[in-house]
Amino acid sequence: MNKTHIAFMNRALALAQQGKGRTSPNPLVGAVIVNAGKIVGEGWHQKAGEPHAEIHALRAAGEKAKGGTLYVNLEPCCHWGRTPPCTDALIQAGIVHVFAAHLDPNPKVAGKGVQQLEEAGIKVNVGVCAEAAEKLNEIFIKHVKTGYPFVILKMAMSLDGKIATSTGESQWITSAASRQKAHEIRDEVDAILVGIGTITSDNPALTTRLPNKQGKDATRVVLDSHGRTPASAKIFNPESEAGVIIAVTPQASAENIATLEKAGAEVIVTPAKEGWVCFKTLMKTLGARGITSILVEGGGKVNTSALASGIVDKAVCFVAPKFIGGKEAPGVLDGEGIKRLADAPKLERLSITQLDCDLLIEGYFVK
């Protein structure tokens, strides 16, 4: 592929990333308009319900869009949603060539945008930087294809896999740099999920804390079979615009549910699985409500249940260069463990980053 096309598409991808954490349930999209070899307009999708990337780029280009080439990391939409079809605007503006990284998996588009452009006489090429573009929108792609959220399992541990000492001390195993990175991830997801054990032992606010208060709080989701979350818990934060969802089972009393709702929570009753909230049912319910991504920040029991249910797509592991030890010190996973190594959940497409003295290991679970 021509290096020039790759360079312009990489610019579109860089623009798209600026919308991280703000466009859900829409994809991240960047657009660049080129005329006579020079960029004349560019833009990105900034927030769901607002103009798409192509419209921002067309507005920036003005009359210079006529006869120009568009580079966009996702096939332009051809249907009415909260905003008009981008294909109509591109045709009217006089764009003559479109490079799209990949087709939109949304059944409402799925090649129809390309077809409409080609029928209008616009040349279309699909596939420039496709792998990078699909990774950028892995959350959107999973949600639109399956209806389920993209699930990230986040763990912070010592080198021997401990998440606290035998006395329960856990602040702080990892470095300040690792904690900031964790808050950056919180800023990019729709929801954070923990278990009732985390609420009762640590009472976290589960807010996003970044420099200059620029972070966005995610919806707080608590697994609480019996509805025992106290109304005084920090997750009920009146200063945060993010909602609170408590997932319970039929074992939760009507009185407990009423108390939670009075505190400001939305209570979802799911079937019980071995006395626990059924992960798969909860994920389906949350996905149907437009929650496209979830960060699991639980203890060993929640982590183990999440992995066993098969809902987790990606692992994000912060590993501190220290040993804690102790039979009573909780580990990153709980339960009996696997019986055969062949059954161990495996990661692929690994990346390793050093954060101060810690290592950040990221990978995708082999399905």
C-alpha cells in the first residue's frame, strides 16, 4: 500500500483516538480530507449525538472538499440515527475518492455506505491500516456484533500474585504511575464492576481521578447477591454524574432493594448461579442498555468467576517488583484453580510496558 495513503490514514486514526471514552455507544472515528496532496480539513467524532468525523472534516475543508479524497478509519454511515447520513454529505460536497480502513460491522451499514458512494461515482478503497483500525474500535465491534460489552479484567499484584497482605493491607502495592494509568482506563470505559466484598472492605468511590479533574466517571456496577450494599457507601456520590447499578439475585429481600433504590441505585435482579449473580445474564442486560465496555476491578472471587464465565476479553495486569507471600494473603484469583494446565486461560497478542518500577502486561484471552 502506498506510504502516502498509510500516512493520511494514520492521521485519521490519531484523530479518532481523541474521542476515547466520549463516543459510546458509537465508534471512534477520525477523518482527513486531502486535496492536491495537502490536508484541507480534518475532524473526529467527539460525542454520541454530535456530528460525525466526516462532517467536522467537511466543515473544516469548506469549498476545498470538492474534488478531494477522504481518509476515514470506518466506513461512512448511510442511515439516519441521531445525525444524518455521512454518505449524503460526502456526495454533496464533491468528494471523489474515499479510503476507509474497514467496513462498519453495524448491520445498518455493513457495506451499504460503500455501495451508496460507488453508485454516486465516488471511488472507494477499503483496507488501509485495517488491523490498527479494528483494534482501536474493538469495543464497538464486539458490542455491535454480539450485543455484549467488551470486558477488561484489571489486576494489580505483587510478583507472587498477591493483591493484599495477610492483614488486608493493599494500599499501595503498585506505583503512582500504575495507578494513574488505571484511572486513564477508567476514563475510557462505560462501567466499572466490583463485588460486594470490595465495597464492604475498602468502600471505594470508584471515581476517575486524573490531573486537572479531566476524567469521566464510569457507571458503578456492584455484584451483590443479597442487596447488602450500605446506603452510606462512597459509590453513592452526589458529586458524580455516573449512575450506580446493583446486581442482585432473587435472594435479595424487597426491603434491601427498596433501601438501595432510595439511595439512588438502579437494581437489576438476575438469576442466581451457584448463589452468585449470573455474569452472562448481567452482561447481556448491561449490553442491551448501551453499556459497551466494562472494567472488572474485583477481588480474587470476582476475578475467578468472571474468567470462569467466559465473559472476559482482555487482561490488564499491573505487576509490582515485590513479594508479599503468606498463605492467608489473598491472591489475584480464588477458588480451587484448574486441574490441568491445558485448561488454563491463555493470553495472546501481549504487550509489556514499564511504568516507573512496575510492569503493565496486557493481552487478549484466547477464545
